[in-house]
Amino acid sequence: MKRTERRHLKDNELVVLAASARRTVEQYRRVFTAATVLVVLLAAGLAGYLAWNNRTEGRAGRLLADAMNVDEARVGPPPASGTPSPASLSFATEREKRQAALTKFKIVADEYPATDAGIFARYREAATFMALGEPASAAKSYQDVIDRGGDRLYAQMARLGLAEAQAQTGQYDQAISTFKSLAEQKDADLPVDGILMRLGRAYLDAGKQSDAEQTFNQLVGQFPESPFSGEARRELDSLKKPS
């Protein structure tokens, strides 16, 4: 091949390579620009979400604080005529206070169900239903906490509350199953001795005396220093007495 022809081919290769390089640079420049815009948009969206989330959590927290203020209010008769009224909130009866607190907790839980404040408010709503003698309503609220709480402590506590509500509504088999499941958890934060005590009494309420006796013996054997051990021993003594 002549030298001029070889140089001509070489020049063509350089032209092709240069054109290809320009196309590649332009292509990646567009990709880089699009990626940069996407990152900016995502950052702006995240900032907006965090600001919205902070406002939501803040309002939920304020509503919860208001509910707790009612729940912890003083109960007693109004001050005598001429006596300065107490600065803090007060109610004439415990039931009146609980009804007012129940309304407040429900507002937080309904408006902000997915927030920590909302889940805690739902738990307190359930506990207040129990205190008012409404275990069926409490069971629904406890179940909502379980569904939303994941593996958080309030969800575990709600399972315990649900079992108590089930026992009070005569659903002994369901209550016993839940108490047994909680007592068998190795890494739970709940007091196993207290759960065994409730399990034993649920067995008694269900008329299953041999299971109750076995459970009380387990409590005494595993937790001899527990404050529940004395109660378990008394239940065992009562079971041994002729009927």
C-alpha cells in the first residue's frame, strides 16, 4: 500500500474516532445533566417531606401532650366558695376525666395514625376503654396498635392488653393463646412472671384447673423472688382445698 493511501486511511480513522468521542461526551453530558437535575429534585422533595413530617409530628405531639394533660388531671370536688381555684385542670369524677381523655386520645390516633404519637395515643385509648369497663372497644384499639406498631414495645404491650380484653369478654381460648405466646418469647421486654400470673388466672376463668396449677407452679419455680410468686402460691393453696 502506498504511503499516501495509508495516511489517508489513518486520517479517516482519526476523524471517525474524534466524531465517536464527541458523540460519547455529548451522550454522557446529557445523562449527567439529567442525573444532576434528578438529584436536585429528589433533594428538594426530601427536604419538603422532612419539613412536612416535622410539622406533622409536631402537631401530633402537641395534641398528645394535651391529651396527657387531661389524663393526668386532678380529680375532686370543686373548691369551696371563696377558695382560690387550682391552676391545674380538674374533674369532678374519675369517670368524667377518663371520658374526656378518651376523646382527646382518639383525636390524635385518628388524625395521625402512622406517627409515634398516634400509635401511643391509640394504645392509651385502649387502656382507657379498659378502665371504663369497655373491653370489647379496647380490643379493637389494641389490635390497631398491633397492626401498626411492628416490633415496637407498644405493640407487645398491646398484645398483652388484647389478651386481657379477650379474657374479660369471655374469649378465654384466644386470651390463653396470646398469654402463652407472650410468655414463651425469649427476647421480649414484657415481664414473663406477670404474664404467667395472668395466664394461670385465664385458665381458672376457663375452668381448666390442672393447666392453671401447672402454670402457677411454673411461675413459682422460675421466679421464686417475683412479687407474683406469693399470689401464685395462694392460688395453689386454694386449688388444693377440697371444694
